Amino acid sequence: MKHQDDLEGIQLTVDAAAKALSEAKRVTVLTGAGVSKESGIPTFRDAQTGIWAEFNPEELATPEGFLANPPLVWKWYDFRRKLLGDAKPNPGHYALVELEKYVPKVTIVTQNIDGLHQKAGSSDVVELHGSITRFHCFDNQHEAKDVPYELEEPPSCHCGSMIRPAVVWFGEALPSKAFTRGVTECEFSQVILVVGTSALVQPAASLPMAGYNRGAKIIDVNPETNPVTQISFLSLMGPSGEMLPKVVAVLAKRKGQS
Ligand code: APR
């Protein structure tokens, strides 16, 4: 009996989420590591296996860590790029692509560096923490193209500075254009989906509040409660690869009827 109540509860929440989305003109989707979990991508801490187990990721993923031992940090990113391998988007990523059919403006603002939203086909993706497959130089942020993988150490830029992965390290500011865009999208959205993020790492964690303060309805999609749950209008407690397709299926039906 309890199981059936739970299922009915989930269905009611899914229906309410679809209704809110069907009425929205602008939706922002904030995503974190959880949305890629069902694609088999280990988070940064889970990825510390084998020879890398003895290193602390918070020391490697810093400008100081890179300058202290450039070949080490270079090889660690090579290793993580390999872990990403040919990971494929999962049904959660694809449901967010589908959402674009039913909402006039959908923007994905992601903390992930894995590029899976773009691979799935989302048309407007703002990367807050950069991308593991792009590079720029350390001193001047000159973009570097066609950087070969599996080098023993970072190559040099034409300006002489070392090339590094174009990701945001601990202690570094987020790219200001991306962050400002994220805030603006949240402020002007009627609904904000917060998917698979522990909402603990600032300043990305402040984005749901920026929308909430302007009256946006927050929908949290996460198997665990987290700080965003408290300000959420609805909480879809389950894996995003299951929850998002359910919501979009109901939305498609509603829109088909209207
Ligand atoms: N579907 C949805 N959410 C999930 C799933 C799933 N299948 N599995 C786990 N989660 C949730 C967890 O409950 C957790 O709240 O995803 C969240 C992942 O949290 P973090 O690992 O802290 O990821 P994130 O919030 O993206 O971290 C932010 O911190 O590690 C740094 O720079 C890194 O961008 C990252 C940032």
C-alpha cells in the first residue's frame, strides 16, 4: 500500500511539474554532476582510483597545484578525459533537449565540464566551469586548438605561457560572461529546474536563489534532499534519467491537448 502511495505521490509531483513548465515562457535548467551519473561518469572525487588515489583532487585542481607540478596535473586531466571516454548522454540529457519543443526558451546552465548536454543536442548551454576538452594558456587565456592528448607535459602557447585545461579550478573566478548570463536567465525565468547538484559550491549555488527572489518556481530533481529543496516549489526525488523523461512525457501530452 505504501508503495502505491509513493507512486501516486510521484505521479502527482510529475503532473504538477509538467503543468508549471507548460505555463512557462522561459525556463532555466541548472545542472550538476548528478545529471551525468547515469552516463557512468564518475565525479571528480570518485575518479580518484589507481595511481591517482593518493592525490587530493582539491590540490590538483588549483592554479597552485598546476604550477607546482605541471606534468602531474596535465596527466591527471588526460586520465579524466579518458574516463569520460565515449560516454553517451542519458535519458535525462535527452529529456532536456525535448523540453525545447514545449517551452519557448530553455537555457541549460551547467557546472559540468563533460559536454554531454551539447552532445545530446541542447541548443543553449552555458558552461560555468569550462570544458575538459578545451584549452587555453595559463597567463593570457589564449585559446589553444588541436592540442594532442597524452603528452608528457603541457605544451607552450605562442606567448610562451603553458597550456592548461579550460576548466575553472578551486580558487578561480567563474567566467564572468557565463556567470552573468546564468544569473540573468534565472532572474527572468518562470521555472528553474535544479538537477543533480548538491548546491553547495559557490557561486553556482547562489543561482537558484537569484531566480527564487524574482518569483521563479524552483523544481528540484535529485534523489537526495539538498539546500535547494528548502526553496523548492516541487521536489522530484529520484534519478534525473527517470524523472525528467516522465515530466517531459506528461508535458508533451498536455501540449498535444492544448
Ligand atoms: N540524478 C540526479 N541527481 C543525482 C543522481 C541522479 N541519478 N545521482 C546523484 N545525484 C545528486 C546527488 O544527490 C548530489 O546532490 O547529484 C548531486 C551531485 O553533487 P556533487 O557531486 O557535489 O556535484 P555538483 O553539485 O555538480 O558539484 C559542484 O563541485 O566538485 C566540484 O567543480 C566541481 O562542478 C563541480 C562542483
